[in-house]
Amino acid sequence: MSYKHLKHLVSDIESLKIKVKSLEKLTLKERLKEARTVAASILASFENTKNIDINKADEFFNLINLTIPFVASSHDAMKSLGKMYASIYKIKGIEINTINKISGKLDIETGLCLIKDANLKYNEKESSIENEIENLNCVAVGLNGDGAFKFEVRLIEGDYPYLEEKLVRKLVSMTIEDYYINIPNGILTVSDCLEFTGKKMEIPSGLYKVKCYIVKKGEWDFNIIFVLCESKDYKSLDQYKNPKNIPSLL
């Protein structure tokens, strides 16, 4: 569906941000009703903006990332935003080259899924998951429950952890803030707690930027996808601190 004829939906970026922020004050039922309109406004504004260059595409890209947490429960809204993602990828000339990947199924018993350096020594009496996240030792996401989840960890080339275009259209949720993880020993693992090693993946030692995406493959079939890329501007670990929180994605 094209939104070019819906001129009344068109707004500037700042006005759109205000519309997105207003969703935060609504109940879930009200938000679901309003999400489609907000997403349509963003797409209409995008399609009616002439001569979109890379800088303007980045503005819309950041706006989508701001919007997703509020509209992820709306299939129609996510379909609109996924369509924009695909267009922005083309404008920016993004081609995703996956260097390495692991996948599998994880039995979640803690309500969390996390990645960490395989040699991380964790003592819950002396630290906490939040502290380890802040100190770049792990990245964790909340799943709002237990059960068996499929997962993927992908290492890609480039300076941003993009999700493949074909999966963007099935996106349910994603981390918004930038997270980093330090892998000094070249082996990353994925599990549901810091005490358990989990499935291993070999990657070059270094600091990585991370985003986690939740993709819906079926009605109750959710995939957890961690995408990593090398931090190109890395000089010293002292430059970096992760947000001290565990984002909930489901």
C-alpha cells in the first residue's frame, strides 16, 4: 500500500517524535489502536520527502528505532516500519555480509537470554548481571517468561549491527540503546545465565557493538537474534559504558 496520497498524515521529524512519545502515556489497548496511525504517518512523511539523502535517511532510521518499542504489538504498524527499513537500506547502500553465525535452541529458565565472553568469572555475591552489562562483560535481554527459544548470533562486517532486510519485515522488537561487549579471549557464548557456559562461537578478540532483535517466524515461534559488528572507533575500554539495565523485548 502506498501512503503518498495521504497528505494529511505528513509531518516533520520533530512532530513525529512527539507523536511517538505520546504513545508512552497510553494504555496497551489505546496504544494498539493508535500505533497504526503513527506508523502510517511516519511512512507517509518518508514517502513524501523528496530527494532523501543519507543524512535524512539516518533521521528516519533513528525515528523508526524510537518507535518500535511502542508499536511492536501491532502487525500493521510493524509492516509499515519494515517497509521503511527496506527502503532506507537501499538509500544507504547497505549490503550485509555475515562473517560467522551460530544458531540453536535454548531452554530459558531465568527469563533472560544473554551473550558473554566464555571465560567470564561471575560471582553473584560480588556482582550482578546489571553490573556485568555496564562493564561490557555481557549483553542480556528479558523475555518475560521461560520456555524453549530459538536463537542466532551473527557477526557481520560494517560499523552497525544491521538485521537482514528479509527479517526486518518479521521484526517484533529490538534493543534501542547501543550496547557493547568485550570478548578478550575470542570465544563468545549464549545462555540464560552468567554461571552457565552455553553454546560457543569463535570470533576475533575485541570490542563489538551489539543489537538484539526478536523476529516472529510463526504464531508462537520467536527467534532471538544477536547481531554483532566490530567497534571501528575502539581505542580504550574506558571510553565505553553500557546502559545499566536489562531491556525487556517480549
